[in-house]
Amino acid sequence: MTTLSRTTQGPAVARRGPARYLASAVLCLVLLALALLASVMFGSKATSLSDVLRVVTGGGDEYLRTVVESRYPRTALGVLAGLCLGIAGTLMQGITRNPLAEPGLLGINAGASASIVAATAFLGASGQRETIWWALVGALATGVLVHLVGTAGGGGSPVRLVLAGAVLSAILAAFIQAVALSRPKVFDTYRYWVVGSLGGRGFDALWAVLPFAAAGLLLAVVLAPGLNAMAMGDDKAASLGISPARVKGAGLLAATLLSAAATAAVGPIAFVGLAVPHLVRALVGADFRMQILFTALAGPTLLLFADVVGRVLLRPEELMVGVVTAFVGAPALLFAVRRMRGAS
Amino acid sequence: MKTAERTEVRTGTTAAVPARPAGRVLVRVGPRVAIPVRRSSLIAAALSVLLLLGAGVATLTMGRLGIDPADLPSALMGEATGKNAFVLNRLRGPRLVVAIATGAAFGLSGALFQSVTRNPLGSPDVIGLSAGSGAGAAAAALFLPGVVPVSVGALVGAVGAMGLVYVSTGTGFRNPGRLVVAGIGVAAMSTALTQYVVYAVERDKASALTAYINGSLSARSWDDATVIWAVLLVCLPLAALLARPLGIGEMGDDLSTGLGARPDRTATAAVLLSIVLSAGAVSVAGPIAFISLTAPQIAKRVTRSGGPQLVMSALLGALLLVLADLAAQQLPLFDDLPVGLYTMAVGGAYLGYLLLKEWKRPL
């Protein structure tokens, strides 16, 4: 892992004029609107733009209403998950100064999976409504545990945190597979959950995780100026009256809350948390206030488009959004590898 | 192998300051080859062999179906009958023989790779070989069921994943940083494909596939044993040839170029050899986790010396896998789980222990 650490931010926050921000904002908003529209338009039953507009404005027949409105929950979940994963990735990449940092590294995915598996196997939990709570508990508990192990013995560098996440993920993976393989029913719950999908979930999944997502988001917004100061180096930040340790701790807590909320609601989804911060940084520069704002627009856009692609590609079957993001994100990463400078 | 050993005579009489590198023993093979070996390494290797023998005997004798220890010598001489013959020739014999060679192949593979990347996390499973083989197995099970055996799918997947990593780094296998990042990408794609297949096929098939993808040694045949031993016996001498240049390479590219080595070529050869070993092991046993990562690390700590500990890594890899498989067969916890789960749990715990130990020192 040490070979990967590379500073993501330059020493100074790049100056960007208001005109550029405005143009970027308009671009992101238009794309998000298109993504939202596409998400309610496309599916196993294709509907036309005029149909969708008729339903949205309160018209349309019964059948049409059912079809279009059934796409509302997954669209809302896509917005929430994309936002959460994107901002969690921004925070983690900023704090660990590792361009490859993403929410999965904190052990969130493994923790949520392990909790679901344990609850279905030993406590008889079943159904979406129950497992979502277990996923949330497991994700948060693992996040805290990784943090405790990573900072054990004082210090607590981000590299340690990521390694602690990897270790804990491996041990939890063994547990998950052992339990799942010896109990067919648990195995079914697990294999359907672990692909990561926006479909088959209702609004209650959204309401269940919303408080955690909101808390994480609020914390991220509050921390943005501190993170900006820290981009100049811990010493400079300290001289500005900011405690780097506290900002790091709070930032990782926010990242944990956000990714736990997203993972509990829709399952593990790869690459959104990794890719969106890079795209946004290319667009608006290193200012964390702008990064968070634009990630909140770009994350949902990316996830919704990926979901639409998954719905259209194998029609009338459906490819889960987690598979789509992996197959879009991984090649992008492979192309980026060639441009890595002097990594050894 | 006939070896004549000769302890080097130490000049000087006072024992306080040895005049030569202490504890070197020359291992001679014929009149031309003489390999200096540290005595502590030799002892460690002998101990590992003994432990491996013990674990092997335990594998054959323990449990309800075990061969009575009193009958074991005669059974091994080919006089086994009835139940013993079945256990030895069908049930546990091939499984044990496969476990030894597979573990050794993983260990050796990891030692070669870590020596090149100079990073304990740089092992073939980290750069996507395991995930690739899993995806290959899954794709074979979904798209060509019954046409392509799952193990062939795994082999194709492993080689394909490595090819993809090779192409996408742009510098081949020489830049460890790029290698690891490309590995992450390839692994992510492979895992997504595997998960989709496990989601899409029916439960029994998905369950069998998952067991295979975790790495399992149950129901191995003598054919499997032949395959992996052939791979191992071809690769071992080649690895031995690389040991010295690799040791020099660990001092850094500049210094080793100055010493007349060619670090680039050595690195590429070592990585290719490492991939062949891992791919061979994966095709008979599935991607068993953490052996290639931990065996070289333990070898380094046991022998307390620098340089790639190729032989020790292979021995320890075999020992680890045989022990894990013994646990998989005998622990009453779960019924014959894939051995890969045990190595994953133990390897993860060991890695955690290493980290905690490292953390006592400031980074």
C-alpha cells in the first residue's frame, strides 16, 4: 500500500474564477436532470418522454402510472447512494492522500455483509426491511473497529487505517463464506445482496438510512474549510489553529457514516467512490467546499446513468448497477495506470 | 540429490569475532556446484520438512476414516487393503500430495513476486490472479457449462487477467506501483463478473462455484497431483537460477546494474515464473488465499536474512496448506469447508499481527 500513496492535492488550492464554477455547475445540473429523466424513462418497459411528462404532471392512465412510478424509489436511492459514495470517497482521498482510497477500504462492505450473514443465520432475520438495519449496524461497527485498530498504539496514519481495513475485510470474508456456504438460505440472501443493485427496494430503504447520510453530509460540509487548510500540510494547518488529528478523525467518521448509509441501502457498489472525486477535482480543482458541492451533483449522475445502462443492456433482464460500475470503472482505472508518474 | 556437506574451517582460535561470515555451510551437488547456505537456514528447512512429515502423517491417520498408525508403514509400502487402500489411494493420499505441491507452488510464487515488487503485499493474488481465475471459472460455468471444465476456465481466467495487467501497465511487469493499481482494476472487474454469475445461476450451482472459487482441495485425483508436481518440478530449477540475481536486485536497480546484473530481465523472468506457478496451483486447487503472501513473510522471519528465501518459502507454503487442509478435514466446526477459508482467516489474522507489531515502531 505504501507504494500507492501519492499526494492528491497540490500544495496550493488552485484559483478558479466564478465564471468557471458557474459553467461547471450548469453542466452538472443539466447532466443530473438528464440522468433523473433517463432513470424514470428507461426500463424493461420503455416509455416515451411525453408519457413520462404526462405522469409527472399528474396525467396518464393507470398502467402507465404504475410503470413510471415504480421507478421513483430506485431513482431516489440512486441519488442518495451516488451522493454518499462520492462524498465519502472525496473525504477519504483527501484525508489519506491516497488517490486510490475509496469507502470499501474502510471495511464497510465486508462489515455490512458479515452482519447480514450473521443476522440471517443466527437470529433468523429475513426480508429487506430487517437486513437493512443489520447492514447499517455492521457497517458502522466495522468502521469504528477499523478506526480503533488503525489508531492503536498512538499515531494512526491513514496508511495504517487502510491496512487495518484490508485485514479486517479478509477475516470477515472468511467468516461470511464459511457461514454462507454451510447454510443455503443464508447463501441466497448474501449472493443477492452482495452484487449491489438499486432495484427491488422501496422508499423505506431510503428513509432508514437517511438520518445517517444527512449526519455524514453535514459533518463533511462543516469540515471542508479544515480539509482545505490541511491540504497545505499538517504543520501549516496547525499554525492556522486547526487540529489535524481532529479533522482527520471527524472526516473519517463522516466517510464511515456516508458509506455505511449507501451500502446498507443498495449493497456494495464499486468505483463510484473512487472515480467521482477524480472527475470532480479535474473540473473544479482542490477546494473541498467546491468538491463536496459538485460531488453531490456528479455522484448521483454517474450512478443513475450506470443503472440505466444496466437496465437497457440485457432487456428484459437486468444487469445490476454494481456490475456496471465495475465494468466501466475498472477500464478507466487501467487507462489511468499508464499515466501514473514515477510510481515505483 | 546426493549432497556432500563440508563445514568451512574457521580460522583463528578466539570465538568472539568470527573471521568469516558465521555459520555458512557449503552444500555440494557433484563436483561443480557448491552453494553456500547459512546453517540457521538449513536447520529451519530441516525443521519444516519434519513438521511437514508430521502434518502429512496426521492427515492420513486422523479421524474416523484415518489409517491406523500401526498400519501406515505397510500401507505406504503398497500393502494396503480394503478401507486403508481406499483412504490412501482415493480419499486422502492424492489430496495430501496435491496439497504439498500446491502450497509449495504458491509459496515459491509469492517469494519470487515479493522479491521483485519489494513489497510484502505484492503477491500474485493481490495483482488480480486469484480474482481472474475465479471469473474464468464462473464464466466457464455460466456460458459453457459441461463443455469447458471449471479448472480450465480458472486457468484461462488467471492467465487472461495477468495478460490484461501486463498490457494495461504499459511497462509490462516492471513497475510495481502500476502493477498493483492495474491489479486492483482487473480484480474489481473479475469480482463483479463472478458475483453476477453467482447471482444468476441456481443455488446449488452457485454454491459449488463459490466453494471452488474459495479454493478447495476436496476430491482431488492423482491427475491433479501429476499436473501440479510437473509444474513445480519444472519451475524449481528455474527459480533456483534466479535466486542470486534476485538477491542482488533487492539492493536496488542502480546498485545491481553496477554489479553487472540486469534487473529488468531478472524481474520479468521472476514474475513470469511466479505467474506460471500460481496459475498451475490455481488450476488444480482454485485460488487459495494468502499462502503466497504469508509464506515468504514467515520465511524471512524464520531465517532472519535478506534475499529471496525461495526454498524456505516453498517449504512453508506446503506446510501451511497441509495444516490448513488438516483443519478443514478434521475440525468439527463446519462440514468440509473449502480450505481457502481457513487460509484466509489465518492469513488475515497473521497479517493483522504483523501490522500491530510494526506499529509499535513509528512509521
